[in-house]
Amino acid sequence: MAIAMTTGYSAQTEGALLCIDAASDWALTCVDQLAASDSHVLIDYGAADGGTAVGLWSKVLDRLHANQPQAHLTLIGNDLPSNDNVALAENLAQQIPRKAKPTVLVSARSFYEPSVAPGTVSFGFSATAMHWLSQSPGPLNSHTHVLASGDADALERFTTQAMKDWNYILELRSRELKVGGRLLTVNLSRDNDGLYLGHNGGKTRNVHDQLHQIWRRLADEGVISEEQYQQGTVLNFYKSPEEFMAPLKDDTSAAYRNGLRLVDERTVYVTCPYRRRWNENGDTAAFADGLMATIRSWSRHSFVSAAGEAAADRVYDELRQRIADAPSEWSLDYVEHHQMMEKVAS
Ligand SMILES: C[S@@+](CC[C@H](N)C(=O)[O-])C[C@H]1O[C@@H](n2cnc3c(N)ncnc32)[C@H](O)[C@@H]1O
């Protein structure tokens, strides 16, 4: 599946940076627990251009070097071949002058594939990336996002696909981790009240409903065909805490059999930084531009692949206008699930 973030990803995603910052305490806990070793491999799955995680990896490398000054550290940034992997390499290289003098590498492959040899990773990390599905679970004909669609049949198919994907991701990671290694996933999620990115329980408009309304109007006006309308689907899924934990509570799952165990989990809420700034300065034009760009960064490829660049551009022109017309009714609040795991001897 071709997913590509818009160029300049980290410049457009202040929220993702805050989500990573909110997980840095657990990232440090993970590396504090690593047994002494001659070398450690650290990997960031779905890193985009790596800019949002520079601060996190600085802290993690410094802490691990302080704990184990003799150990050689290797940091790998992973994302799809279609990602801006040159920018990722440059952001990873910012770590090279640190005292730990780490080796840095780029893995331009899907996290639905093995990334490194079995038993090599000491600390695996992923933020706001593993909600993308590996393939379409079939049509979603009445909406652009399954969780906002109210389509029970589609919800069942998407849930099944999401759980198959999550089990496989954890199986792959459980093979790559060495015994004693830690995995920390920071994922967009659905909380126990059903809230998720773009749906904050009605405090402001559901962002997915807004995208869908715009897309539907383009079909009604004949700008896109009915077939293109139906293909415009955001192929991701925000899992619940129970869904995230399921493979670790099932002693027959592949990840569990490989020794992957749940250490801790929590749900963390990150308020929309664009909205917070608008509350302070009332700059509606900047709010409309910034919020539109961050929504575009993760949704644009879905509309481009269905109906091309021009149609997608119409979506974001209209989106910016809607935000500018009613700024108090907009906010993109994050609901993230943190899951800390370790690999034990199996
Ligand atoms: C919202 S960005 C998150 C980037 C960064 N981790 C952060 O938190 O700021 C999601 C990233 O996941 C990547 N991604 C999606 N599916 C992927 C896959 N199958 N394998 C590797 N990366 C993937 C996308 O290319 C994108 O760069």
C-alpha cells in the first residue's frame, strides 16, 4: 500500500511531536531496563522524516550511553520506500556528534516485513504509524473513515484486518527483539468512550465527518465519479486498549509464543496545538492553514490515489475555508495508546 507523508512532514505535524514527547518517560524506562551488552540496536518504525523524534532519540541515546558507556549504539530509522528517506537520514545523522557516537542507518522498507535479523533489537519504538492497514478490507461505500461511518459490516471487516495486521506486526517485532529487549508502541487509538483522533466527543466537529462531507459534495457536483468517491477511503484503524493488548493476553498468539509480554499500558490525550495557539492569539488564518496542513499530511494520499491531485487539492481548499469560517468548532485532539512490552526467553 502506498502511503507517503507530504514533504516537510515534521514541519506540519506539531501534534505528533507532542505525542512523542509524552512517551519519552517510558522510552527512558525501557532503556534503563536493558541488560549490559557490547552493543545495542535501537529502531524507530514508521519514522517519517525523523524530525519529530530527534529530541526523543537524543535523550534515549544519552541515557543508554550514561548507563552503558562501553556499548556501541546503532539507531535505525524505518519508513516506506516512498517516504522522504533522505530527510530521515539527515535527521538521524544529527545524533552522530553525541557522546555515544552512534551508527545511524535507514531501513526503507515496510514494517509489515522483517527489518533486521532475529534477536538483534534492544529497543524498538514506533509513534503514530502502526494504525495504517496493510491492505484494504473491502469497500467502505458510505464514508471516508470506517469509525465515523456507522457501517457495521465495514466495521467488522476493518476490525478483523486491523487485528490481523497488529498480530503480524507484533510477531515480526517479537522475532527481531533480543531476549531482554523492549518494545514501546505509541499508537493512535480509540479510548473506552469511543474517542479517537478527530472525534473528541462533540466538543468540536468530527474531522472525519467533515472530510467525508467535502468528498461527498465533490461527487454530487460531478467533480469526482461515484466510483472515485467510493475509493476515497482512509485505510487506517484506531484500535481500543483491549485490541492492542489482545495478542499479549493470548498465549497462543505468535508474538506471545515468541516471548513478547505486556509490561504496562496507558491512554494519553494530547490537545490540538494549533487550536491552543488560536485560543491564545486569535489568528484565524494561521489556524486554518496549520490545522488544514496537519490533516492533509495524513489524509491526502487517500484522496489522491482515488481521484488524483486536483480533486485532493479541492478537498483541502474547502477544508481550510471551513476552519476559517468557524474556528471555534475545530480542534484535532489526539488519543494515543502507549504499550510497553518486553521479550522474555520462550
Ligand atoms: C503520522 S507519520 C508518524 C511519523 C513519526 N513516527 C511521528 O510520530 O511523528 C506515520 C508514518 O508511518 C509511515 N508508515 C505507514 N505505513 C508504514 C509501513 N507499512 N511501514 C513503514 N512505515 C509506514 C508513513 O509513511 C509515515 O511516515
